[in-house]
Amino acid sequence: MEPERFEDVVDATRRTRLASERTYLAWWRSALAAFAVSLGVGKVVPELTSGVSVGYEIVGIGYALLGIAFIGYGFWRQQVLERALLEGRFVPFSGRAALAFTLAGVALGIATLVVIVA
């Protein structure tokens, strides 16, 4: 078996850092999408309807908070991954974070359905 070349290690590290950067930007894209939904649900839809807008505004605030969480968690995750990479470690995606984002998405989805139907 041939020993690993220095160039291969550098190239793998470069690819890993670029993948980490793309993932960080994906957190930002998700946040921007949540902000757009927040504006749509919380401001635009109430302007187009003649009903009570409080429910829409509450759901809009929820989506805005989700966007803020995406940005904050994405930054934290990028920092943790960079430190791990410098130490030659891997840090898997947290099951708690996955559960928290899943529950937030489900709750916002249900809340959106409720304000649409009500």
C-alpha cells in the first residue's frame, strides 16, 4: 500500500473546508428563505385579507425566529467544524439540533395551516 502523499492530505483538507463553507452558506440561504416567508405570512398576507391578522403576525414572527436560529446555529456549527478540522477530528450534526429544527418546522407548518384554515 502506497503512503498518503502530502498533496492528497492538503487537497482533502481544502475540499473539506470548501464543503464546510458551502454548508454555512446553506444555513444562510435557509435563513433568508425563512425571513421571506416571515414577511409574506406576517405582513403581505394580512394586507391581502380582510380578516384578523394577529395569527398571521404570530406565525410570521415564528418564521423570523427560525431564520435567526438558522444564522446563529450555522455560524456556531461552522466555528466548531473549523476547530475540529484543525485538530483532525470530525463533529457530526447534533441530534438535538436536528430535533429542535424539526419540531420548529412542524410547529410552524401546523401554525400556518391553522391560520390559513381559520
